[in-house]
Amino acid sequence: MERLSGETRMNRFYIERSALNSREQRAYIRDRAEITHITKALRLREGDQIEICAGLDDNYIASIISVAKGEVALRLDEKIDHRELAVTVDLFQGIPKGHKWDYLIQKSVEGGVHDIYPIQMSASPFGLDQRAV
């Protein structure tokens, strides 16, 4: 967890709805990349808390109860309301080349961007195909 201006920001992970068992208060992260990120990059251990999201109405604060090679097991500590940013973020973006546009949109939306406006810049490699808009 990081402290930013008096608030605690918790690491958030998205899981498949099928990996959530709210009746038993358990959830599982089975994606290998996410497990590596949790264990190697963030160095989270048993007892650490994370935020998990399995859809609009399934957001929880969860504690890591075990870390294995194939999964991270979590105990659901608290159900939280779906949160929106306090501000609306609009992105005015120069048009990139190739398939970078799809990746840019995906990551922008994940980061909370509300609206994305493509901008034709003098250095843009090409213009938007009006049929694709």
C-alpha cells in the first residue's frame, strides 16, 4: 500500500467472477502474470491486504491467506461500494501509429479516463479513417 496525501491507496486486482466465492468469503487469483506481480514486483505476503474487483458490484478488501505457485488465496474482509473518481478525466491524445491506439484506449480506461479525444497532430503518422470512427 502507498500513502498519498493522507489517503491509503491499495493495490487493485481484477479477477474472474468464477474465482470469487462470497458465500465462503474466499477468492482466488490464478492468473500467472498477476501472481508474479503480487509476489515478485509488489512483494506482498500472507496477511497483506489488496482490493479485488470481479465486476461492478463485486469489489472487496481482501487479505492474502496463502501464496502458492498456481494461485493466491484471499479472504474477503469487507465489501466496498463501486468507486468513481472524484473528478472527470478527459484525454486529448495525438493519433499513434499501428495498433498502439487500442492499447492506449485500454490502459486509459483502466486508469479512469472518462473521455478520449483523438487529435490530428502535425507529427501524426496518418489521419483517422473516418469509416472507423
